[in-house]
Amino acid sequence: MAINTIQLSLFTHKINALCEEMGAQLRHAAFSPNIRDRLDYSCAMFDRHGQMCAQAAHIPVHLGSMAYAMEQIVNKFEWRSGDIVIFNDPYMGGTHLPDVTLVMPVFSNNECIGFVANRAHHADIGSDEPGSMPLSSSLEQEGIVISPQYLGRNSQIDKDLYLNLFAEVQQNNHTYADLSSQLGANLHGAFRLQALVDELGVTQYHDLRKQMFDYARTMAISQLKHIPNGKYSAFDFMDDDGLGNADIIIKVNVTVNNGIIQVDFSGTEQQVQGNINCPKAVTAAAVFYVFRCLMSDDVPSCKATFDSISIETIPGSLLDANYPAAVAAGNVETSSRIVDVLFAALAQACPNKIPAASQGTMNNIAMGMHGKNAWSYYETIGGGAGATASSDGLNAVQTHMTNTQNTPIEVLEMNYPLRVSRYEVRQASGGHGRQNGGCGIIREFEFLQEARVTILSERRTHAPYGLDGGEPGKAGRNFLNDKCIDGKVSLSVKAGDRVRLETPGGGAFGLAD
């Protein structure tokens, strides 16, 4: 069939817009600031085989992991119209337990034509620690583990399952409200996809999807061919796992052969006791993100885009952990370091196209209290972006694997017993060079009542690297009442206590004149 480029372009934009609409529906119907204000959610669309067709510009670690793992989820079920599947198990297609995924098939004339899915972060998923991001040593300590299962069939929710799944969550009324918004987003996506198929006809829909895959595959390889052939290696370290293991190495070898990429993480540390381990889907998400950054915007973001990229890990290692290894911080912190390591390797191949290291952490802080006046809050905090060969790094932004926003101070103080006493750019924290690294953030919370706090942060020991002689960014620091505390810590606070995070700056590019 001859390709009509205008029709193909319209088709690609329509299905991407479908995912954006799902995201808008999810956001505006959500209850929690974590989803409504921080935008910690992602929406995507898949074909009938579970291959990603389109995604909204949401969270890279969500979307890349769904692109990697959805095929195995789809093959587990006998799908019927109106079915809804729920899961969060990191070893069965998830990322970490707070990220709950809902999948819904879309039918046309009794034929499954595809799936819509969304993944959203719930601040409480049943951990003993408020915020469900504990200093854990096993998956079960991190909260409720939901293996892929039917939440509903034939457009009927299993109410007993729905209520029992989250019975242990302290504020489960908030959880149910956010899940309802996720259900609504999928229903909207399914309606839009059915309307598109009705407009095009099933045959033409499948033809256009195949053409898009072929185009994306061809364009991706064409653009990856700009990376010179060769083998490029790099390594970096995780600061620690929060349970006594420090300087945990991540190594990568990247082999490039005419646009075909092999990414080999042999030599990376074995899985550790703490929760910085990654399921392979999270590792794949970080790899996909890096190479997507090297492609132009007109390359469709679908499964075929990454067909020329293979990923090798060693089972039982930090980047391909075995159940029941703890993974809460692997999704957020280790994924960030994978990006840093890969960019460091590719900087050898494309020295003026790759930026210096950005902050390399999401500076996770979870807080709250269980019991009569239960509350639970979680956020990530931005930092400095790495400089490029032609520009300074941006100040005070979320970088790489996260794409969330900050929670506005007014929203945070309205919903929780907190006061934000400082929120400012961390001046002079970016590396100095020909192009300076971006500066980090200072964010300080004053507690108005007693609470539990967990911080999972990185780049407190190993600073973000500079490139081409540029200085590294300043490492981050955490404080309790002006006393420096560890990068990964769980503690109790009382009314009047202040917790402050000073996030890392980005690395510089080039020697200063």
C-alpha cells in the first residue's frame, strides 16, 4: 500500500492527542495534589499485541517501562469489551508500588483493536511509613503488591476486590478517588480510539498503524546512524542504598553499528539490600529515554522506535533485580544514574551533542502520619540541569527521568500540616566552566505537628560530572534543624522541626575562559 504522508502524519498526531486528552481528564478529575498538581501520571495507547503506539509527554520512567512490559501483560488475559486490569507489581510490568496501572481493551465489532492505559503515583500504597517510600529491604515492606488481575469485567467493577485491595491504606478514600479518575481517563481514551477507528475503518486503522511503525523504525535507525560506529564505556556510582552499602557501581558498554545499538550493563553491582534495585523494565525505560533524546521530535514515540536497541543485563544485578528485592528508589534514583552513565558513554562518541550531568536525583521526600489524623504526602524536588556545548544548564528544574511539576506552596499548606519556610534557587551550586551548570533548589519544610519523614536522595557523595573540562555541580545536602543528615534517612519530627533539602547543581561544559 502506498504511503500517504499527510494522512500518516494526521494519524500519528491524532493518537498522540488521544493520550494527551486522557492525561487532561485524569488530572482534572484527580483528588490528590500528587496527581492533580505535581502531574505524577502517564497515559499511553497500545495496539492489540501490546506494542506502544502513542504516548503523551508525561513521565519517561512510566512510559518507557510500559513500552517494554505491556506485551507480557496483554498476553496474560482473555480480553473482553469492558475489562479493566490493575497492577503495580514491579516484577510483572510495574515500576515501584506507588505507581498503579490500569489497562483497558478497546473493541470494534467484537475485534480487539488495541488498549489504553495509564499509570499514576499514589502517595499511600499501604507501607508502614507514610508516603510509601520507606528505607525498605524487601518489596513487601513497600506496601500492597498487586499482581496483574481483573478489576472489572464486562464494564462491571468487582466492588469487593476494589474495596479489599486498599483496605490497609490509611486514607483509602483518597486512593479510591484517584483510581476513579484513572478509570475515567481510560474510558475517555477508549471512546476516542473507537471514534477514530469508526472514522477510518478497521482495515485502514491497522494499515496506518503498521505504516507508522515502519516509519518510526526507519527514522530511528537513520538518526541513530549519526552516532559513530564503535564501542563506548563508562561507569558511575550510586552513593549508597541507605542500609550500609556505599559506592555501588553501574557500568555500561555501548556498541554502535550503523544505527543498531547494543547496551550492555555487565559489570554492574549485584542487587543490594536497600531499595535502589531496578526491575529490568525500569532499566529499559532509562535506556529508551536516552536514545529518544538523540532523535528529532518528528520521530513517532512508539515501540518500533526502539526496535534497533537491545539491552543486556545480568539477572540478580542492580539493574535486573530478582524478586523480592526492594525497588522503591530504583524507579526514581537508579534510573537517573543509568541516564548519567549512558550519556557519559555517548559523550565519547558525540562530544558536542551530549550535555554534562544534570542533578542525577529526584530528591524524594515522603512524609505524614498514620492513625487518627492520618495524612500522607510525597514529592520530588528539582535541581540543576547539565550545561551543553552551547548553553548554560537551566536552574531549578526537574531533569531527565522525572517530568513532574512542583506542588505550589499554597496547595501544600492548604492540604497538609506543613509550612514551606524556604523555597529558592541554590545559588552557585552549578559547575563552573565555559558553559555553567544549572543551580539546584533549596526547599525547607516546617512541620506544624509531629510526623514521620523519609528522604531518598542521591548525588550527596558523588557529584554530577562536568564534560570537556567543566567542573562538576555541587553535591546535594539534607538537613534537620540545620544539622546535616544522610542522603537516605527515615526519622520522626515534632512540631516546629524543619527539614531542608539543598539539591545538586548540574555539571559544567568546557574549561572556563
